[in-house]
Amino acid sequence: MASGTLTVDLDALVQNWQNLGAFGPEAGAVVKADAYGLGVGPVARALAKAGARKFFVATSEEGATLRRALGDGPEVFVFSGHMAGDSDMIADLSLTPMLNSIDQLQRHMEALPKAPFGIQLDTGMNRLGMEPAEWAALGEIAMAKSPALIMSHLSSADEPQSAMNILQLRVFKEMTAGLDVPRSLAATGGTLLGSEYHFDLTRPGIGMYGGAPYTDALPVAYLELPVIQIRDVEAGESVGYNMGYVARQPRRVATLAAGYADGLIRAMSSKAKLFYGQRECALLGRVSMDLITVDITHLTETPASLTLLGRQQSVDTLAAAAGTIGYEILTSLGARYTRRYSGG
Ligand SMILES: *Cc1c(COP(=O)(O)O)cnc(C)c1O
């Protein structure tokens, strides 16, 4: 079989969600971007079975997919809010848009005056949400319609020392003081900052999937890549596009079935490590579209496959080798892998 196998450990995912949930009063679950690339159907069903009742996605289209996977019951919150053209989807699939602006509030009130909604506030990130002045003008109108949730998002929660956290916490408290509505500020990073950041609901994403800044996370994604061919390379010969690797001594080189079309971004070229059991094997030269080449000179056996993600290497270690973050590694994982789900 010439495709890699991506195994998602749903028991570990649920355990991470429960462990993160134990920090605060209640944990929602962020399953945007196809559950960070791991498959929204199996991931969301496992979390719902474990008791998750509030899910978050980026767009109404993702919400529709999620609703079909979960059925009625759990709340599905949409970060991008109520966009033009979304009204039917929001109504038919019982989505709860997080309204980000006066335009979205007006659209929602006009199109679906009885449908639930939440409010997203901008407390300093300047990405989504109503700004303090806007909220001062609209708050009373919005509150009269009993929003399901008011939330904001921290820009620097993965830097616990950042003064931005304290600033945003203060602005969030000021903007929501005295309001009788459930509040949410913390994603994974904020959950770890301390109880003053937890309010009524936390919104973990990356930590559930095994990524930093939740350093106690259990690994969730396992990626095994089959070896297609092995060859001996003489000193002075090159490997891969543009002679990306030139052998100084004789080398044994394995060619594996995954490349940048599968999410092994080109920045991993000459940098990433793979594993045969506990033994580290270096990626040699450039990542191709469908293939990588790996140094197996030091192995005594002939491997049938090598591990890229697993107990030996977390998404963050691999991300660091490629100069990126675990989020990007996960959400880049390609569609060609055979996907397996264990537990759940
Ligand atoms: C993605 C996202 C989250 C989850 O963030 P993690 O860092 O993955 O835990 C929570 N809230 C908002 C608004 C988001 O965009």
C-alpha cells in the first residue's frame, strides 16, 4: 500500500478534553478545520459521547457538517458569525452564530429574530468581534434578546508572561460587567493561565489534539509512512530534487510514500526526523510532492515503514523542525492517508 496511515487515538483525545475541562467549570470543544485535520465526524462524536455539549466551528458550512455528524442536541457555535447567505443554514441546522458586528446583529435580527445567537467581543486582538465603542452602543439591544454566550479571544495566551493577557482580561471584564449571560474567554492557552480566565466556559482546541501549549497532552495523531524502495547511494551521489542532499559517505536511503501534497511541508526538507522504533532517521534533501527520502544507513533491519508522528515525536517537535507550529502541521495533514480511529 503506497499511502501512509494516520491513526487518531480518540481515547487520548477524550482524555485530553476531560483533563483540560477539569481546570474550569465547563469545557466546550473547538472542532474547526475538520477538527484540526483529524476528522470532525469521529472526533466530535467521541467528544459528545464523553459529554461535550458545546462545539465551536469557524464557518456555517463547517457547522452544517458538524450538525449532520452530531444530530440534534449539542450547541454548535460559529465564530465567523452570521454572514450574508447563511440564514437558511443557520436556521435549518440550528447553528448559533457568534455575532461580530452591528451588520451581523442587524442581519440576524431581521432574518431570524427568534434564533439563538452569541456575541463575540474584541478585547484587543483586532481580528473578530465588536469593539468596546460598538458594544457600548449595541449592548442593550443585544442583551434584550438574551444571547446564549458572550466570548472573546486572547492573542497571546501561549505566552503566560505577556501583559496582553492581563489587558485583555481587564477589557473583557469591563465589557461584560453586570451582564447576566454565560461568558467565555479562554482557549487552550487561556485555560492554563489560571482560574480568573475561565469564566463559565473554556474553548480548548489544540490541547485536545495533543499540541502545545498543553504540554501534558497525550499524543492523539500517529502517522506511519510506508517505505516504497531502498537503495544504496555512493559517496558523491546526490538524492532528490536539485541535489538537495549529497552523500559524503556511502548511504542507505529509503524512499517513503508521502510528500508536501500530504502536508509534509517543504520547510521540513533536510530538517525533519523520522523514527524506526526509537531510532532516529534523518530526512535527506528536498520534500517532493508525493515522496520523501530518509537516511536508514544505521538501521540493522530493513524497515517496512517509518513513524513521523507518535510517541517518539509530537506535532510540536515536528513543527519546530519545519519552523512552524503544531496547528499548521495538524491542519495540513493530507487527504491521501488511510485514516484509522481507535477507541472513542
Ligand atoms: C481556534 C480558536 C479556539 C481554540 O484555540 P486553541 O488554541 O486551539 O485551543 C478558541 N477560540 C477561538 C475564537 C478560536 O479561533
